[in-house]
Amino acid sequence: MKTFLYMFRRYRIATLLNLFGLSVAVATFYLFMTQVIYNRTYNHNLNDYEHTYRLEIYGNLFGDNWGCTICRPFATMLRDIPQVKSAVYYCPYVNNADIKVNNRTITVPVVYMSKPGIEFFTGKLVSGSSKSWGTGATAIVNRSTAEKMFGTANAAGKTFEINTDDGGMKPVTVVGVSEDMPDNCTIPNGMYLCDNESGMTDWSEWSYYIYVRLDNGASPEKVVRGLKQGFMKAQGISPKDEKEFDKQMKFRITSVDDVYFSGIGQQDKGNRSLVDVLTVASVFVLFIALLNLLNFQLSEVPMRMRGVNTRRVMGASVGSLRLKMIMESVLFAFVALVIGVLLVVAFQRSEACMKLVSGDISFLAHWLLVAVMAASALVVGALAAVVPAFYSTSFAPALVLKGSFGLSPRGRQLRLAIMAVQFCVAFVLAIYIGVMSSQSSYIFNCDYGFNKNEVFYAWLSNEAKAKRETIRTELKKLPFVESVGFAQSAIGTSDQYMGWGRGDDEHQMSLQVLPCDYEYPQTMGLKILEGRNFNEADMKTGAYVLNKAAMQQYKWLAVGDSIGRQNEWGPTSNYLIVGVCNNFKLKSMRNDNSRVAVAFIIFGPDMEQWGDRCNQVFVRVAKGQDKVEAKRRITDVLNRLDASQKYEMNFLDNDLQQTYVEEFRFISQVKFFAIICIIITVIGVFSLTMFETEYRRKEIGIRKVMGSSVGSIVRLFAMRYTVPLVVSFAVAAPVGWWLSMQWLHSFAEHTPLHWWLFPLSFVGVSAVVIATVVAQSWRVATQNPVESIKTE
């Protein structure tokens, strides 16, 4: 221990830097592993999740892809299959509703769900009972919503008022309170209203997620087989035509353990490859810290060997000396562990830092991971000391006391080899970050096909929907407002939109449908390529505007044709195609938007039973306007015209970022990891250079006495790192290319892999390394050579 303290006092900066590097590595390991656990346990909190599945269908309705927005009759079919214990459906399109509780207006999310309701997912209610749910005006709310509404979770029996379709208010009784669903769960929190059972025979609306729970030991394949046979029988399809049917439609049920990673549903944004990357990164950051600590201790060995072997001469055993050196390193790692814990606590208290992670990162929520973190840190400390301990005691004491081991060729080669591995990691991460930043820029700046930078939008109350034209007129009086439209949803902000199947026996088509009013396409800046845009007269008859992709997929369509359906599945909506607009990015870049067939629709009188779907207002302002001031004045107009709720306008371009929240969080995490690895690498370079100059202090003094300049000495040290840097980059470049391409392929639309990212990464990392070497060697090279020779 005395030797350790001596080395600390003599090389305080290098020791503290390595201590800090190991601390940061330990903290990074913990934080990354919490994210790995968060993603790998997605939906594990659901009741009996091992036997719970979601129905998914492949077919023309989803553009020859898998989809999970299903129509409700499939739930009835599933309940009739013997191996199915229970089935439930809910609408994933959660709307906010303004309710009144004791004269207070509160906005809560509303989820329409079938029986048995939220208990299917939670197992039981916190309070109340679902027996009367669906009878009269009743609701079940989750715990946090109940506390928001009534100030207590014991809300069963309490009442509130909610808006009705005719603009009035009706009382609703809370019959039960459910437990909150956690963040890593696809089931939304909110107020749960029982869906109308009459919809169980409605084949027209494919807007529901259907979940089933199977009996223990039940075969998912048999359930899928039973569902297909039931559907074919219901549609009058002969078993002889099963092969032909399979070409048009397929069924599967996906375990809730996997749905988050399927990329099909609205919340299914998980990516297993990204989780694997974080897992590897979590372990690898400790590996890098181990290499750094090993290099640091190997660099110390030549200066510790005399002391160690002197104790051997005095009678100390080899085993005890090795154990003491290992325990010193373990103590060093323990101190780093304590500092790492403090870093995690500081991270948790920072609002900006918490944006880098998801879920709960507290130690109480991850006590097992805390134990693993502690054990890992101590193991790193022990392993880093094994080689130096054995090497220091592997020579005859007399030989050590006579010689110098500071510039052993094998020792220098080993230290440089370890450093080269760290260089390689730094280059790979630099390339990876460059590609990620390029993709981020592409997401923000590419052409979306519609105006996203000057559009604001907000949700409307029922009172406001009744006076849309007044709102349009008043907003257009503002000098900076160019257009005002109304629609069901914003484009580009989701991967899930309402799907319609239309056509007849000869011509079938699948369309992503967006109900809107006549000014919405103009407000969004969509260009009409054929025909005309909507006009006000279309509001009385109904009409379609299709995008170019729809016309290309269904070549029998033309402007002036009508789209409808000739069957019993609901209203025909037999409206004319009045125009064709440009293709645009309806969905995120995880999808190939060039293949998405989109239909903007104005509902005609025969669609009245569908209700008013235009529940959002969109306002486009002129370019170059002060957005903050424009937002304030638009909000003032809405609040003046509708006092039933407090309006807050959203920036469309800001909300588009939320579509990629998981990708941007992952990018931030990888950047954080890369910075940590580069910092640890720089610490290693600093320490290695410091010891190298210490060993060669006498040589440097003699060189200066013989006429060498400071610059030539600095170049001497800097050139030693040139070959390791070049070799490391040659190894890292193909690895960085492969990893980058794997990540880019998770997007259907992505930036090209620019060649200049590779030399830029090489220059960036090399510049940091060389600057560190120059700074350290300059300090020694500028010292008085007389002192260097005398103190050697």
C-alpha cells in the first residue's frame, strides 16, 4: 500500500485521470444496462404475458405488409376457438377529452376498449369492480388519472361530466380504478370506456388492436389455423381455394414479448439490433476501462519492480506480494465504484441527462444490477493487476536490483498494442457517430413533400368543431395566416393511420385514409398533379384526393372515377376522385413512403354515423414570420372563440421529432458512449506518454545538450503513435462501415454512407491523440536538461 500511495503522490494527475476513467466506465455500464433491461422487459408487466398475443394480418389492406389494426369481428372469431381463454380489443388512436370535475376542466386521454377491459392486462383493479362497466355511462380510470381527477386513487363511485356529440354534457360514474401501466408497455393509460358491442359485426373499420390469451400449453399455430378456417367459412371461401387465399391474406399471433420489436403498431418502435448494440456497449466500456487500467499499471511496473523485489530479498513471499498488488488494484476499483455511484446519482438529478435514458434508473429499481455493477468493477480492478503482479515478481531479485526495465521492448510493444485496441474502438465509434449525425440531418432537412416548418396545429373540443368556419374566418384575419384546414390527424407524425379496403371482386385496393376538410391539402402545402384540389362544394357530396403512389399501384383508377364498395360491410362512400397530389412522407422513414397509397377524404352525408372526424385544426403561416408570436396570437383567437378548454398550439416540425424519439435517444446514447471511450483512450495516451517521457528523461536531456530542438523531441514522441493510429484505422474502417450500414438498414429511407466520413473520423481522433502526446511531451522537453540528467 505504501508503494501505491507513493505512486499516487508522484503521479497524481495520471492516477486521478485513470480513477475518473474507471468511474465513468462503471457509471456508463449501469446506465446502459438499465436501458437494455427497459427494452428487453417490454410488456413483461402485463398479466400472464407469457400466454398473451396480438393478432396481426398480412394482406393487401396493409400494402402487402403485416398490420395489426384489425376489425372487431375477428375478436368474436378468436373467442370461439377452444384454445383461447380470453380476447380483448381496443382502439390505439387515443383522443384527449375535456371533462369537468367539481367545476374544474381536466384533459384526460380516452381509450375505447372491449370487455373484459383493462383487467385483461392488469389482472385486477386497484378498487371498484368492472361488473357494471359498459352498463350506462360508466368508466374505469388508471390510478394516476384518478388522482389527477379526484385527488385520490379511491375513485370508485365518483362522477364527472363529459361532452356529448350534440354539444351537451352527461354525467359518467367511475366504477373502477386500475393500476398504472409503466412506460415500457404498449397499453396506454387513461380513461377506459366500454366500446359499443354493436361494432362486433362491423367489418368496415380496421382500427383496433386485438389481444388474446391462450390456455397453458395451447399451440399458437393451431389458434391461427382455427382463425383462418373460421374466416374462410364466414366469407364463403371453399377449402379448395385455401392456397389462393394464402396469397391474399395471412394470419399470425405475436407474443406481447415481441410486439414492441415488430415495428408494426403505433408504439412498436423497438429495435433488437439497437438493444444488442447497447448490451455490447455496456460490457465493452468496462473492457476498455480494463485495458486502460492494465496499461496504466503496466506503465508503473518498471518503477515499482525495485521496491517489490527488495521486499522479496527481505523475506516476503511471491504469493503475498502478488496478492498485495492485486488488492491495491481492487481498492482502486472500489474507490472508482463509489465515485461511479455518485455520478449516477448526479445524472439522475439532471433533467437534461435524464433525456438520454428511458424509464426508472434508480438503484432500488435495479438492485440486482447494482450488485453486478459492483462485482464487475472489482473484477476489472483485480484482472488489471494480474499481469503486472506476475510480471513484477517473475525475475530474480538480484537481476532486477541491478538493471532497468523501463524501456523493455516487449513491455513497450504490449502497451502500444493495448493502446491500438483503444484507438480502433475510438475510430469505429467516430465513424458510427458521423453516420448517425448524417442520418439525423437527413431526417430533419429532407423534403417531406409537405410544409412542415410553418404549420401549427391543435386539438378541438366538440364546441369548437361545431363552429369551424367561424374559427377559419377569424384566423384568416391575422395578416400572417395563409391557410386554415381541419383533419383527423397530422401527417408524418405516426406509423399508423386508418386503413380502408375498397373496390369490387375484380379490383381491390388498400388505402391509408385521412378524413379532412376542403382546405387541408392546401394548408399542408401538397401539390395537385392531376385534376383539382378539394373545394367547398365537396363538403356536401364527399370526395377523394389520392396521392401519386395510389394511382401507380391501382392503374385502373383515373381522375373522375369513383371509389366505393359493393357489399354489406357498411356505407359505400362511393365518392369521386377529384385530384391527385404528390407523394409525401405520410409515415416515418422506417417505412418506404413511395409505396404508401394515401386517400384524403371528405365524408359525405352517407358517412354521418362515423361522426365528425376533423377534430384538429391546422394553420399555415407565411415564411419568415416570428413563430413564437404567431403561435401566441393564434392561441389567443382559439381561446377567445372557445372557452371550453385552454388551447396550446403545437409546432408540426417539433412533433415530427417525436416520431423518431427512440432513434434520437439511441444516437445520444451512442454519442455518450463514444465520448466516454475517447476520454478513456485520451487518459491512456496521457498516462502512457507521461511514463514514457519519465523513462526517457535522461535521454531527452542529453538530446537537448547535443543540440536537439524542443520541436524535434516532440515530433519524436508524436511519431511513435503514427503507425498504431494508421493500423488501427485500417482495422476500424470496415468494422465502422458494417455497423453503420446495419443501423441505416433499420430505415427504409436513409442517407447515403458518405466517403468523407472516414477520413474525417481518422483526422478527428488522431488530432485528439497527437494533441495529448504533444502537450505531455512538450512539458518534459522544455524542462532544464541539467535537472533531467541529474535526477535520472
